[in-house]
Amino acid sequence: MAINKNKTGLTFGFLISFMHLVWSILVALGLAQAMLDFVLGLHMLSIPVIVASFSWGKALGLIVITFIVGYVFGWLMAFFWNKCFKGATQ
């Protein structure tokens, strides 16, 4: 059974851009630094990373670009899946 390339691309695009929307909200609310420090600590890393101030333009750019990249990766994944498993039964 073939995977729909457009639907897969949209799914990946929305998933990845949604994760970055959440990150942008954390930055806007001033919670991102604490989250980043927590995650780095879980990985036993001590890297001096400072979250910059929130910018609407950068947040929108981040979300749009990650949607496009997610769509392309999802489309390519479905394309190659369909090529590799053409005629495969479940």
C-alpha cells in the first residue's frame, strides 16, 4: 500500500513546526532558559547557552522554515517508502 506523499509531508511539517511553536511560546513566557538548563542537565552537559529575547519575526520564521523542512522530509520519506516497498503486502 502506497503512502500519500502530500499527507505525510503535511503531517511531518505540522509536527515539527508545532514543536517549534511550543518553544517560541516558552521563550515568550520567559520559561525557555529553565527548560533548556533542565534538559542539558539531564544529558549531563554544562554548556553556557543563553536564550535571547523573544522576537515575533524570528518566531514566525522558525515556525515557517521548520514546517517547510518537515514537509520536505515527510514527502521524501513517503516517496522512498513507496519506491522501496511497491507492491508489498501487509
